[in-house]
Amino acid sequence: MNLVRSSGSALLALALALGLSGCDVDLGLGSASASEDSTGADVQDANDGPLATKVLDTLSVKGRAASTGYSREEFGSAWKDVDQNGCDQRNDVLKRDLTGEKFRDGTKECVVISGTLEDRYTGETIEFSKERASEIQIDHVVALQNAWVTGAFQWTEEKRTEFANDPLNLLAADGPANSSKGAGDAATWLPSNKSFRCDYVARQIAVKSKYGNWVTSGEKKAISGILESCPEQKVPTSGAVPAPEGDAPADKNADAESDNGDAETPGAFCSSEGEKAKDSDGDTLTCSTKGDDDRARWRSAG
């Protein structure tokens, strides 16, 4: 497995060098190595690629294409057994992301029927059971519809199916949080758990770089804003995921902001329109859009 990760890192480094010189790049990581990581990778080595800021700069910046023709079926049926281990990708991801999981008898440890998720999106602990399966969903980190409008409409069905089942692009997540995200990109939705935002956007960068998707100008600006607090953040090169606690990059402004608690900065991007917060002076801010700026930001009432 270390050999797989080392090879992936080398390929990403090569892709980065080519991308900075203006060439089209194909990371060439393939689904096989990612699928291996979906069932047994060391999560502590999840982010082992080049700097996220560098890879972000290799992505093309364009406007969204039309959603015409998009449907979930364009990305193949859900869920595939892409690594041919006898388990579909949904259950592989549950097995990867949950702890204390139990399996249905006679399924070769495939069908997860219970377990505990330390949810990266909300920071909450969620107990999973088949009777309450909707409480934990498998999120496409780069949403399928977002992928469609940033290049996937041009792909073959085979490539779209690989994208939809790639562990690099899959995370078990709180169901309501995943539903609120919809097809949003980083300019319109971010996890409420701020300690995971650097890992989250780094994974989006990795996915888009691997498959050749572009980003919008607003999306790139939002991602860059997140990475300002974690300039050493690296992109993942496999389907491994970072540990949910104690693994987030330190905020370089944490000490300066400690007296302000959870104060927000006017003009900074936010994730849930209508949400309220306070700035460092104690004034109320609202998460909202305004005029031609369709990106949700913290704005003062005045």
C-alpha cells in the first residue's frame, strides 16, 4: 500500500509540473489504487500529495456549462462494485469511515448494518443502523451535477461511472448536511465543521485535477480563501480519509482570534443562507447573497 501511495504522489507531482507549464494533465491514478485504499488504507497518510494551492492553480477557470442532459443515470447505476471485492461502493465507504461496524451474516463483511460515524461535516457523532440509514449518506465531494457542468457532460459513460464510484470522491456524511449541500461547490456550501474545511476543499481540488474538471472564478476564490488558513495543506492521492479529530491544520490566526470565540469576518464566505453570527465587535451578521454576487457571504444588516 505504501508503494501505491508513493506512486500516486509521484504522479501528482509530475502532473503539477506539467500543469504549471500549461499542458493538459491526466493524473492517471486510476480506480484500482483508490479502491484498494477504500478498504484498508492508513487514514493518517490521507493527504500526501503536493500543496493544494499549487494544484488549484493548475485547474482551468471557466463558467459553468448548462445542466442540459444531466441526470444521475448519466453516471451509471448506484452503487458499483468497482474493485470487485464482492461489496458495492456504498458499503465499502461505510466500512472505511465508520468504527465498530457490524455486518449482515453471510455477506462476506459487506453489508454494514451498524456502526459509529464521527461526522467530518458537522463534527457530530452519529450512530448508524439499517433502520435509520438515511441519517448517514454517501456524499460525492464533487457533486455529480457540479461535475457535469464543469466538464463531465463531455465524458464517456465509463469515465462518469468511475468518477461516481471513486473512493477519492466519496465520504460518509450526516444526511441533512449532505442534502443541504445539493450540487453546491465551495462558493455556495462548506461543512459547518470549520476544522474539516481545509481537508474538504483539498479533496475537491484532487478530484477535479484527477478527472480534468474546471472551477468557476467564484469557486476558486472561495477555495483560496479557505486555504489561506492552512497554506501547507496537501491534496490526497488516494481514497484514504483523514482522521476526524486532531488532524486539521492549525489556523495561523488562531491565537489572535482566541478572544473573539467564533466571531466571523464581514465579507467572508459562508455556507447556509439565513444563518446568523457575530463579528469581532459583537455586531450581528447574516449569511446572504446580494446583487450580482450570488455567493453567500457574512454581511451586516446595514
